Amino acid sequence: MTLGMAVFLPALAVAGIVLVFRYLRKKPKLRIICLVLLSLIALILVGYIGLTAIFIDAVRNQPPAQ
């Protein structure tokens, strides 16, 4: 997955959370399930972005080859 896609998908998940709050007020069980799934997806993607940033930093600060 590219880093651009990894940044786009959490934004899409947050938009989904907002839409769930807005349109699923009358269905509390479905709202909770959707919120939990979208929150987990967003959390996993943010973790992926963080690990990618750490990996890129490690590659940039690699000692020169001999």
C-alpha cells in the first residue's frame, strides 16, 4: 500500500464515523458495530503510517556502506 493511500483511508474512515453518527441514530446496535469497525480500521492505518515513518527515518539515517 502506498503512503498516500494510507493517509487517504483514515480520512475516509473518519468521514464514515461522522456519517454513522449522523444517519444511524435510530439503530443503536448497528451504529455501535459500525463505529467500532471504523475506529479499528482508522487506528490500524494510523499505526501503519507511524511504522512507515519510522522505517523511512531508519533508511535515511543508515550509516554509509563500506
